[in-house]
Amino acid sequence: MELFKECCLKCSKIITESYSTSFTLGIKTLHKKFHMPIYGIYGFVRIADEIVDTFHDFNKRQLLADFKKQTYEAIENGISLNPVLHAFQSVVKEYDIDKEYIEAFLKSMEMDLDDHVYDRSLYKEYIFGSAEVVGLMCLKVFCEGDAEMFERLKKPAASLGSAFQKVNFLRDMKSDYNDRGRVYFPKVEYMNFSNDCKVEIEEDILRDFEDAYAGIMALPRSARMGVYLAYVYYLKLFRKIQKLPATHILKERVRVPDNTKLALLLGSYLKYRLNVF
């Protein structure tokens, strides 16, 4: 069983490396003991996200329903023949990840199957399930059973996930609207997206980043470097978006070049070694 578990976790690692170079970079800067558990979480959320976002030639609703059913069966039975789900259930059990987080995540994925006009309440519900709970799952791993630490860092971890998701929403406005017919921001009309509206969204994101920073500094040193790197990467992307007019966001996806990512890694590592954070 240990060999099977190891192989399944490696499958999730391959998925992570294939889909996200930036997230993979962040994981590699964590303490080695955290690598496979975080790969296990990412593999799970990545597959669910792919079902609703890219499998257009298939019955996405049925695929997600099957995936959801198999997820709960894997957790209940302690085994799955789906490598991603076996890896995930092993992480859920080892780190006592709350099932309410899993339920909230899958509910947000289900929301992506339908057309929604997002009001403030629905927007908050979607972000909680699609992003904040992923941060909380990772925090469960980093805290290694320390319940007091987890409770203390819950809010900053959720804020970090929220910041990342909202930055993604801004970055991907064009593709979300053109490819999927989605606009997540409440009361925002794609064709009338203005600079004033963009600034209001950015102020909200900035508050999330500020709330998250104190929590990152309070993480165990074994986890801090990787989370900080993800933080500075997304902050860099956010600052780049901030400098652009709303019209640019609707025309082109903003990216952080690979050489900039490398510079962020080196700068973060130097600060870490000097114990600056």
C-alpha cells in the first residue's frame, strides 16, 4: 500500500508540474516533508477545475458528479483506483482536513457549470469554496496537527487564497468571458468595465494581501519560504495589472516572465537565508 500511495502522489506531482510552473516552484521551496502532501492537494483541485473549465466536448456535469462521488468514496474507504483521489484521501486523513472544505470546494466547481450573475453573497461563497478552502487545506498540512496555530492563522490563509483568486479573475477576464461566458466580479458588466471599477476591485485585493502577510510571517519556517514566494509572485502580477488600464485587461492576458519569476525566487531565498522574513 505504501508503494501504491507513493505512485499516486507522484501522479499528482506530475499534474502540478505540468499545469503550473509557478506553483511547482513554490512547493519546491517548502521543506521536503511538505512536498508530496501539497502535490496531493493540488492534483485534486486541478483535476476538478479542468473538468469544469476545459472538457467542453464531454458531459462536464456528469464528469464532475462522478468525480465528487468518487472523492467521498475514496475518503470513506481509504482507497481509490483513481491515483489523484487516492493521493488526496491519504492527505485528508493524515492531516485531518475538514470535509466542509472539500464540500465547499466541490460546490464552487459545480457553480461553474451554470451561468451566474454574481452578487456579493454568491461571489463570497464562490471565492471561499474555490480558493480560501484550498489555502486552509494547505495550512492544515503546514500546522502538522497544531490546532492552536491553525486557528490563529486561518484568517490570513483564507485571505491569501482570496487574493490569489481575485488576481486570477482580473488576469483572466478576457478568457473567462469569451471562452466561458463568466464575469465573477459582482455588478461588473464586461463591455462596460471601467478604470474606476478596476480600482475598486484592486483596493479589495490589496486588503487581502495585507491581511495575508502577517500570517505568512507567523508560519513555521519550514513552510514560510514557499508560501512567501507564491505571495511575492502574485503581488508582482497584481502590481503589473494595477499599472494597466481596464481596456488592456479586456484585450490581453497579463503574465510575469520566467526571468522575473527566477529573480523573485532568488530574492526571496536571499531574504529567507538572511532571516529577513
